[in-house]
Amino acid sequence: MPAANPAAHERAHRGLKLHKTQKVFRRRHHMSTLGIVVLIVAIAWALIVLLQPAPKYHLAESPDGSVDSGEFARQLEAMTDTKLQGAGAIDVLDNGENFYQAELEAIRSARHNVNLEAYIFHRGEVAQRFLSALSERARAGVEVRVVVDAMGSFSTPKSYFKPILDAGGKMEWYHPLRWNNWTRVNNRTHREMLIVDGEIGFIGGAGIDDQWLLPKHKQPRWRDTVCRVHGEAVEGLQSVFLENWLNSSGEILAGAQFFPVPPSDGNARTLVVDSSPSLGGSTRAHVLFQALLGSARKSIYITTPYFLPDTSLRNEMLKAIKERGVEIKILTPGHKSDHMMTRNSGRALYGDLLQAGAEIYEYTPTMIHAKILIVDGQWAVVGSTNMDNRSFGINDEVNLAARSPELAARLTQDFQKDLSQSRRVTYQDWQHRPIWERAFESVGWFFQRQQ
């Protein structure tokens, strides 16, 4: 057998090594190209989301009739595609020490079912109280269902809800963050509501978190309002819950245990207005707010934690002042806001309203998180909707709109109390706001749609 040629062997070895190197290089090149494509798609999607235009609405004309008339209520019902329902007593529960106690008492008294939907369910003392109450009812045979927004409660793992699951209850994420769910990730449920036995409902903007009950970082607990509802209106809240429970679990809920025959007492006429935009755009919440602002003849009182009204709502308020002499008072957070960039961006919009005669106040004791609209002392809106583009164009929201002078008077009483603890912003104050604040305004506009 001839001896091997060392030189030829070396050349073959180098050729094989070069081939492997080229193969690895090509594989890495393909992976890099794929990574770049994925990155470009992700950036493009993020820009589309961030720069997506806000809805631009205007009223062709205001609904007929005064806001206290049946004709106005009938037309508002049609405009929002919502059924007018009766309501028994609507109780105003101000601040966590009152609404958490009432909600927990309702859960502990549940006989058939408890349905809870939350944007915020954060670990802490308050959450433990709810977990304990919900778990105890589940062990007693009560059907317990909880749906929580995956982004709003990102820091809370599903394992935290194990006591409910172990007791026989059910818990689901709304739009969980998964690779095959990315097209829906920007649509969140911002709803905060509780329905017990189909007979009692709670609606407002407060989630499950210690910040609504306990002082934190030397700041008092947040100021907020939740309403407790009885009567037909509870059916409306239940149907809204069923929508997102179906979306999250695939389970359709039906039966008299969820929709018992409601009592017929109570003078309030209510609309439970839900908003579920898919890609941003037209929402019933915006129609509701715009119709009420455009129909006011005496007064508009607004409490909102994030004041970033779009052009159409600002124009509606300016028109109300200039053409109909409507008194407008707006209450927003002061320096203790939990989103200072949002606050600064919102303050940039004060100018035209102040110049026209609107009164704007900033709450000083703590963060104010209530979301309330009161029109002419006749209609009151309480719910989860902030006065910003995200609430009106992207989030799932829910509001209770009630034609009830009694509820409006009770909420106005709280509103006046809050104003007494607030600083009024004048047009001169606004003109002389600090340069650094103006700089944040210029940056903040880009993120307004994501607040």
C-alpha cells in the first residue's frame, strides 16, 4: 500500500475545515438576517402603535331634549348601543377603607357566584384579603371566577392565585403575553369591577393594590371612588364581565344564577357602557362623553387622574363655554401624580381651556385616581375611563352613566370637598410654568397614547 502523502492530507484537512467554517458563517449570517428582520418588524409595529392617530369626532348636532328628559336618555341609549336599565340604590364609596370593606363583605356573603375583573391585582395586604375571601367562598361551593389583565398585573405571577385555584375557583389572564398573541398585546382590559350573585355590582377605577388603602413612601393612600349598584344595572355589569371571561377562558356563562330577576325599585335610569376596541378607533365611551359634554347647558364637572383629552373633546368643552355659558371645572392630580410625564403632557393642554374660562384644579394631598363626570346635576358617569387616548381608543373600559340627580348631588358634594383641598391653576400660572416642564411636554406627546 502506498504511503500517504502528508501534503495532500494537510490540504484536504484545511479544505474540510474551511468548508465547516463557511457553513457556520452562512448559518450565522442567516440567523443574523432573520434577527434583523424580526427587529425591524417589531420596531415598525411599535411605531404604528405609538403613532396611531387618535379618533377625531364631532357631533353633527346634540341629542334632542334637555339632559333630564326621557327623550335625551332614549337617544343616548341608541347612540351608545346600550340598554337603559333601572337601578336601585347607587352607593358612593369613597376611598379604599370604604370600598374594599364593602367589596369583601359582599364576597363573604356570596351564595352562588363571584365574578371579578381587574386591570391591577398587585401582591400585598389588600390582595391577600381578597385571595382569602375568594378562596373561602370557592371552598364553600360558590363559583369564583377572576380575570386579570396580563400587562396591568405583570408583576403578579399566576402562582399567586393558587389558593383560589386549589379551592376550586378559576383565574385567567386577559391577553397573556405570548409569541402568538403579539398583535393583541396593546389591547388591555382596564376594567375594574366585581359582581356577586348577579345581584350586587361594584364599578370604579380602583384595582386591588395597597396604594388604595395604605400609605406608601410617605404618601397617603390614593383618593378614589367606587359605586355599589343594585337592580337591573347589575345585569349590564355581568354581561360586560362575561365578554372578557369568554375572551380569556372560552367559557360561555349562562343561567339564572348569573342573571336573577332584578328588583324593580329605584328611580335611577342607567346605561352600562362598555368599550372594546380591537385596533383603536371608535368607542362607545367616547360617544358617551362627547354627547354629554355637547349637551350640557349649566355645568360640567370632571375628575380624572390623567387629563389628556383629544382635540374633539377639548373643542366640545370650549364650545360649551363660549356658546352656551357652561361652567366647567376640572380636577386632576398635582405634584403627587403617579405619572409625572403624563401630568406634564396634560398641563400643556390647559391653555385654551383656561383662557376660555374653565377652572382647573390640581389635588394636593395625594394621588387622585377617581374617574367621574357630572353634567348639569342630572347625569353622572363613574367607571374606568381616563380622559386620554388610550382609554378612548385602545383599552377595554366600562362606565356606569346614570340619570340620577341624587347620585349627581352626592358626587358633587365629594367634588367640592376635593376642590377645597386643591390648588387652582390660573392662566397666568400656566403661562409662567417652568422651562423644564415645557421640555417634558415636548417629549411627552410621543407617549400620550400609551398612558
